[in-house]
Amino acid sequence: MKIAQVVCTYPPYRGGIGNVAYDFTLALNKDGHEAIVFTPDYQKLNYNNESEVLRLKPFLKFGNAAFVPQLFYYLLKGNFDIVHLHYPFFGGMESVWLAKKMFKNKFKLVIHYHMKVEGLPWYLEILRLPSRLINKSLFNLAEVITCASVDYIENNDFDEIYKNNKNKFIEIPFGVEVDKFVPDKTKMKQILYVGGMDKAHYFKGVKVLLKAFALLENQEYSLVLVGNGDLIPDFRKQSIELKINNQVKFAENVDNDVLVKYYQESAVLVLPSINACEAFGVVLLEAMSCGTPVIASALPGVRTVFADKVQGYYVIPGDANDLQVKLKLILENEDLRKQMGEKARELALARYDSEKLGDKLIKIYQSIL
């Protein structure tokens, strides 16, 4: 099969949507299929060995939105069996919709619904208007709609799309390379956050995490924030105001090998997201695969990734006090940390192995061809 993966971001940009597209592409190519990624060229990152990626120069761009009308041409001339659109992609999904609308039998359309977009400023809502106009038609044109968690879809305001297309939705949890993200006995006194720290990822809750860390009585621990973004100066300022700046480390431009080491060495990973823009949390899988306990906000979708009090804890979204309490429980009990870490690795192997993800994805494609 020949598959186009259409996505708004892609590694080395660190973000969940792009990482999922990367995992999908890796699994498909490993199985002998031809998967090609179409994504905007943001010209700020170093790209290496990208034979499977076509980076399109945006005519306009704002944050992770990019107007790439040339995508329409590539989709039509590419002779793809499947076009797999990772939603949302403002500025790109319009070309996918137009190509499918005009040439319905040219390819089969699969949409992966990643997240609900909310809380945007008014000027971004204006840029989002074209996608709002085509949304209903776009999803109606899709043969299949995949999602990481039906719980997320059922518990968010999804207009009439889910109600009208229930039979199209297939749950396909994200995966992790369990042979790459492996446990290590070395553990340091550090709390880990991994994720975007730019305006597009305002919902990640870093400010809440900094507040919770400041409330901890046990200040032997450090807090490591891995990721890039234009909000880092604000977070640095907050850490100074909270008088924790000597214990907070910002790790930017981290490559994958170093990232694995951070997961392995940390006592716990925290995903403190504050709203429904967080739908799953791939970083939870990566941490668990490394045998590291996790703490995450109890949001729809996210709350299905692991079992509360087994692989880690869920917390009230946006509640720094609750997060501090759960951090304290894990940090002050070494036996509990070890037990949760072992259960986390077991869950990653049993449910989230990326090779199993590839098998399920291929079966979905074959079912609609």
C-alpha cells in the first residue's frame, strides 16, 4: 500500500501529534508499505535522513497552523491508496477535503482525531474559520475515523460529527518503541516533564507543575522540563518568583537518546495538562516503557491510559495542591515507586507496543480498500 500521512508537525519538533504520525509511518514502512509524510517546513529545525518526509513551504503560517495549498497537487499526483489526515491541521486539511470532494474515488480517506481545539484567541479563531466550514463534510467523506480513546470523543463537545459517524470510529491507542524506551536501574532525585513549551501548547499546565513543585517540602528533588518553546522565559521568571529556580532545569533541543536517559533516570513523569486539548499523552507511554511511574491530569482520554494507583496517579486538572500531594506520595515511598515502575513497564509491553499498533493500523487500511 501507498499511504500519505498529513500532519501539522513532525519530529524533530517535539509534540504529540507529530510523534504519533512518526510512529505510524515507522510501523508502516517497517512492514513493507510506502508511507510518505506531508508536513509544513517551519525552517527552524535541523532535519536529517528524511527520505519519507516532504516538507511543504507554507504560504502563510501562525503557530502550528500553516496554509499549504500545494498539498492538493501532491495528493492527486501521488497515486495514494490511503490518505491519513491527522486532525487538526489548520491550513492543510482544507486541501485534503478539496481533493477528496472533487475526486472521491482517487484515494480512501482516514482521519485520526487527535484533540479538540479550544481556548484560542480571537485572531486565531478567524484563521480557523475555513476549517469550521468544512468540518462536517470532511468527516462525512472519511471512510474511517481513528482515535486514541473513545472516552475522549464521547466526553467532549464534538458537535454532530460523532453522533452522525459513530460507526466510523475505531479506537487505536498510540504505541511506543518498547525496545528503545527500556528501563534502567539508575534513578535520580528528579521529577520530569516532557512536552511543548510554546503558545500552541499553553494547555500543558507547566505553570501548575511549577506551583506544585514549589509546595513540596522535600526539596532534595530537582524538576527537569524537557522541550522547546517561546513560553520558556515566562516559566523561568515564574520559577524565580517561586524561589525554585536553582532546582529547575530547562533542557532544550534534546535528542531522542538523551530523552530516553531522562525517562530512565527520573523518579516520576508528570503530565499536568489543564483542558481537553490534551487527549492522550504519548509521553506517558514513553515513561512507562522506561519503568518510570507517571502522574497525569484526569482528563477524558488521558484517564484511560493507565490505572490510578497502579502505574501512577491521576490528579485534578489545574489543581497544584492535588498534584503536590500525589508527588509527595510517590517521592517519599521508594518501594511504591519501584512497584509502580514495574507495573508501568508491564502495561507498556502488553498494550502499547508499537509493532502491535502497526498491525492494527494495517488491518484498518485493508478493510476499506
